[in-house]
Amino acid sequence: MSLLIRGIRELVTNDPAWGGGPLGLVADAAVVVEDGVFAWVGPAGQAPPADAVVDVGGAAAIPGFVDSHSHLVFAGDRVEEFTARMSSAPYRPGGIRSTVARTRAASDAELAGRAAGLVAEMTRSGTTTVEIKSGYGLTVGDEARACAIAGRLTDEVTFLGAHVAPPEYADDRDAYVDLVTGPMLQACAPHARWIDVFCEIGAFDAEQSLAVLKAGGQAGLGGRLHAAQLGPSAVIRPAIELGVASIDHCTFLSGRDVADLADSGTVATLLPGAEFCTRQPYPDARRLLDAGVTVALATDCNPGTSYTTSMPFCLALAVRELGMTPAEALWAATAGGAAALRRQDVGRVRVAARADLVVLDAPSHAHLMYRPGVDLVSHVYVKGSLKWSRSVK
Ligand SMILES: [Zn+2]
């Protein structure tokens, strides 16, 4: 059965053939969805007939957000840590270890319920594709179960056994890397598409990080990387040479790092929710964009450093704090996220793409950033079906 959605005052397609720059804007637009994909896109006056019609009454519509970086499989929260940090209390390390301990102690049902609840929260704010990482189990069994739970919620599962060395390996990180690249990888690879590693002082060094990425590649997983969040990193160029899809955080990049990214197929994924929640310096998106780097925006949703599921909140931060224009921010949160996941079928509104469409209670996409903190998402279609709306809860 086909569905015609019309009355779209401004449609963002991310198909530059429509004009209006990379967003590919169509005024007074309509789309037809059928069998889960867009069957037709264009001016409403030229729309073909369909079995059913919905008129959105002059609203703007955008591709569903692609949140390409999240950590949703965990138990408990760390609100006391956040409150202390925002009260300028002395920082007490070990926060992630408290999440690891609670995650290990939680039942499968508890972890799955929490993760599903967060995905539902994402849907309500317009996210239609999400990547989910493991990384709070840090044993073979706990990481495999986190990947399996994530796999019930998304196709984009990332094995992040190398998030941090667990307490029992605190004095021998090399031994932990052997575990991650050996039995843990074997147990997790069947559930995952990606492998990720946190390359930072206090987590894993460049040599250990590259060993993890290489082992993942040999097991058939694509590479992603957390790097340059807290300080400069030597891992950027070798990681690009390994072909990682995305390097995430990218706050402390050298000029050489930026040039290497611009010359590569690797996306720089920026996560301004993390800087907001930790009062750290924001990355400079303007510098990356001006150099020609492909930029994605994601939430980094996790209980310690960015407990938000809201892409609109990250868009507002990106425009205010990262130097992005509203158009650049929206592209980065949709087509940019798709590039970071090496997906062609999401993050854009064009024939044969997955019919993921978000209708806004606003006349243009810029209202997402112009009206920060205001929930403007009114309808969310996933694969052509209405997944959420303000009236159908
Ligand atoms: Zn992260």
C-alpha cells in the first residue's frame, strides 16, 4: 500500500540535485512511500496518486536523524558525579567503574529494558537510525551479552571491549588487550558490525588501539575510534590508513591530522553533548569543515559524560558552540551520520532510500536550532510507517 505525504512546506532531502546547497531543499513538497522506501519525491503539484494521503499542513520535514555514536547498554546512572562536577567539587575518578559494576550485576531484562527505553526516547526526538556500543561489561560474557542486547535494537552494533581496562586488569592493560583481541572478539563479532576503541591517556595507547582495530578487521568488523577528546593523539593518521569509518570526538587535532582527515574517507564525528556535560572545550567544527572534512554529529549518549538522547539538543550546541551553520549541523546529523556508518540508504530523502521522515512543528529546518530546547518533532516515520506522533503515543 502506498502513502502520499503532502503539505510539506520545506522538505530537506540531502540530495543536492534539488538545489539549495547540500540540503537539497524542495518547497511545497510531497513524498510517496511504499514497501518501506521512498517511491517518489518532488513538488506536491506533480505527485502521483497513492492508496492513502496524509497532509502535514505546511510543516517542514527532514530525513530521520542518524545517531552514529551511543552507549545505551548499561545499568544505573551517575547523577551524583554530574552534580559534583557541576558544583566544582574535586573530580573523583572511577565513575565508569561504577557503571561497569552495576552493568555486570544487572539482569538481561534490566539492561534490555533500559536500552529499549532510551531508543524510544531517541525516536521521539526524531532519531531513526542509531549505533549502539557495548563497553560496560568488560568480560567475555558481559560484552557478548551487551552486543546481543544491542543487536535486538539496531543493525549498527559496535563491540567496544576496549572502552577502558576493567579493575582486574588495571595493572596489565596489555593482557586485557590480548583478551579483547582474542576470546572477547570471538564472542562478540557474531553480534557486531563494528569494533571501537577508546584511545586516550588512562584508556588505551595508540599501539594498543591499532592492535584492537586490526584484530577487529581480521574478524570482519569495520573500525571506529574514540580519539583526541582530552588531548592530542598520535593515532589519527595510522587509524585513517587502517580505513576506520569514523574518528569520534576530534577536539585536539593537529593541522596535519585535519589535512589527513580531509584527504581520507574517514568521517570526523563530533559529540558536543559530551563537552556540555563535562565542561570540556568544544571541538572546532568550522576548522574541519573549511578544510573539507566530512563531519557527523551524534549524541554519545552514555550515563557518565553525555546523558542525552536528543539530536536537536546537539544541533543547537553545534550551531552555538562548534561554529556550524544550521544547514551544516542538520546535514551532519543526518547524511553525515549515515556516512559515519557507511550507509547510503538512510539520512536522505530520495527514491529507494529507507522511508525515514521526521515532520517538524515548524515551517523550516532552521527552527530546530532557532528554538533550542523546544520539542518540535511532531511525526516520526520509520520505513514508511508512523512510529511516533504527538497524537499517537
Ligand atoms: Zn563514546
